[in-house]
Amino acid sequence: MSLMNSPPTNPSKPFDSPYVREHASSETLQALDQLSQLPKPVIDLKSFPPRSVAAVLILLHLVPGTGDLAVTLTTRSQHLSSHPGDTALPGGRVDLTDETVVATALREANEEIGLPIEVMSQYGYLGTLDPFLSRNLLVVYPVLYFYLQSPEELLSNLKANEDEVSEIFHLPLKDILEASPQDDDSSGSKLLYTSRDLKWIHGTTYRWHSFSSSSLPSPLTGLTADIIVSLVTFAYRTPNPGFGPVKAPRQEDWKTFIDWALAGEAGKEGDQHSIIRKTRPTV
């Protein structure tokens, strides 16, 4: 079994290291302790239809000087046919050679941003979030790792694969919690927040989030925003962030959206959000 397909180790505190103990803030340590309670599921990939599952890597590290938590994000290349120029987490579809979603997330991060994965002892595996559904109806598992050493060392080793990624950047998680509505000019927040409610599967409502700033190479929107908001509200135990309600009134949970999509119920009347890619007929 290859390194990337090996089950991750689960020490009692997967975020513990001398560097972290010295440099992490008390708030960060509490957030990491909360995140380490996430499940470490064994997902039966064979139970899903072919090419319907993807994984993304949520790579956290300390912010130099503050000891706060930051997440590694990318801006997708303009050459890509799907979501060019969008902010994304490193990731992609599960390959036939991937035994786990963890393997997928690490492989894709290695391909997209050059993440070193030969020595996994420099990372702590915190767990896997419950799956989300993308607009193009992929079931997406976010896999969460924390870099245990100096962030300067990590950042110096990352390199964008220009075919897929135009930029790598890092966002402090607390900036999400402290984001202000775009019409609040007096807030002084680093991020401005907007949202709109869209009709998705069966005409049910879905809240689309956007966080923007002149300092970001691309705004944080859509599925990536959904994942980061879920991460942040769980990590800091803040189910009602200051920017406003996370869900639209009567919005269904992600499991329901996924069940509907796998049952072939997306793209019908009332669905204004799904992207249905029709396959060309064979001759």
C-alpha cells in the first residue's frame, strides 16, 4: 500500500508539536482541539456512481506573528474549462487508484500546489467534514490537515501548477467570522460579505455566500465559501456569525441535496443552480 493510501495516524492530539505549543494562541489551541473531534470516517467509495465523488484538502497552518489559524486557498487557472478564476481548495475527483478520500485530497494538493507529502509526520490529520454538493453535482469530502511546523517553511515549498492554479494564497480563518455586510461602510473589516438566495434542486432555496477584499486575488464564493464557513463556525463554536445567517429560510441540509442529486433529481423544473453536463452521443 502506498503512503498516500495508508490510513492516517490518529494521535490523541494530532495538532501537537513543540512549534505549535510555543507559537499558537490559546484561541487557536481551543479551535484545533475542537477540530480534532471531527470524524475520521472510512468511506465506501464503491457505493457511489463512477466519477461522482471528489475530495478537497483544507490545509491549515499558523499565521506568523499572531498564532492564529489560516487556510491555504488557490485561484483556479483561467485556462480551465470549469470555474476559471474562482477561489478553490486544492482537490479533485477520486481516481480509480485512490483508496480513500484522504488519498485523493493529498494527491491533488501535491499536483496542484506542490504540497510535499513524502513525510506525513509534519502534518496532523484532524478529520473529514461531512460531504457537500457542488453545482456540477459532485459529492465533495473536505479533508482537514494541520501543518505542525513553521509556516514559513511550508509556504516556501509550495509551487502552483500553472496549468491548474494561477495563485496560492492564505486566509486567516477569523477574517471570515469578522466579515461585515458590504453595505456596512463603518465596520473596518478585512472582508466584505454578500449573499443571495438561489433556487436549487426541486426549487428549494440555497444561500450563496461571497467574501471579497482588495487584498484577495479572487473572492471566496460558492462551494468553497460553504466549506470554509462550515469549518470556521464549527472550529470557533460560532453557529451564528456576525455577517448573518448561514442558511436561507427552509434551506435543506447537505445530505438531502446529495440524496436528490444521486437519485437523478437535479436539473429539473425550478432548479436554477445545477450545472448538468450532457455527454455527447456515441456514433
